[in-house]
Amino acid sequence: MKNVGRKDNLIVSILSYTPHVTCSKITAPDLDKGQCAHVMNEMYADPQTHVFGPRGEAGVEAGLPYTWAGSCAVIVNTRGPLDTASWYEVWEGARAVAGMCVRRRLGGVSTGQGVLGNIFVIVKATRLGIGTSVVSGIASA
């Protein structure tokens, strides 16, 4: 849709998005969707693509793992070699976990971000520790 808004300066695009989200089976009573929303509001969300990969590796523009934390933690990591994505795509993964898991007080992981699908995003209660797995056998940062 074009020319939306008070001064006709807003363009709205509606795109298909299929999340690849797995929620934890263990409830985290202290995982608050409001607090997670606050943490996610601090995340980068620009549409420009970057090369993601392990910190210090040649060619990496966005070193992983990368963590935002408050009472909720959002951890971005990779399963494989360098991959290309935008921070917006990573943010989408975090928001998908929030919408599907955190609202039920469950941590979760979104997989498949990036051109090669190597980037994943974990959202969990900080009390679980930054380095522990949120979904057994799925992802660990």
C-alpha cells in the first residue's frame, strides 16, 4: 500500500514469513513478555546485509555470539560458516520466538536466519544463564 498516513508518506509492505521456532518444554515463570520486548527494542534492526560469523574470523562484520540481556536474554549465534543476513532478519526471529513462546512463559529458538540458514536466535530467562541450552538438543550458545 502506498500513500498511507497523515501526509501520504508511509508505505506498508505485507510479506509472507514462515518462522522456524521451537519452544522449550519447561515453563520459566520469570520470563516476562514485557521485559523481553524491552530487550528486543534494544536490538539492531537495520535492513542492510552483513556477514555474520565467529568473532575474529576473516570477513566477519557481525561477530557471534552476540547477546542482549536484561531479565530476558536474546542470543544470536551460528551453526556453520559465514552467512549473510540483515539485523532485521535476526530481529524477526527474536520476535517470532516472543510471539510463539515467550507469551506462554517459554524460552525458545528461531533457526534458519541468513542466506545459508546458519544463524539462530535464542530467547530465554536470564536466570537460566547466558551459556546454557534453552531447548535441549536444539541450540546452545
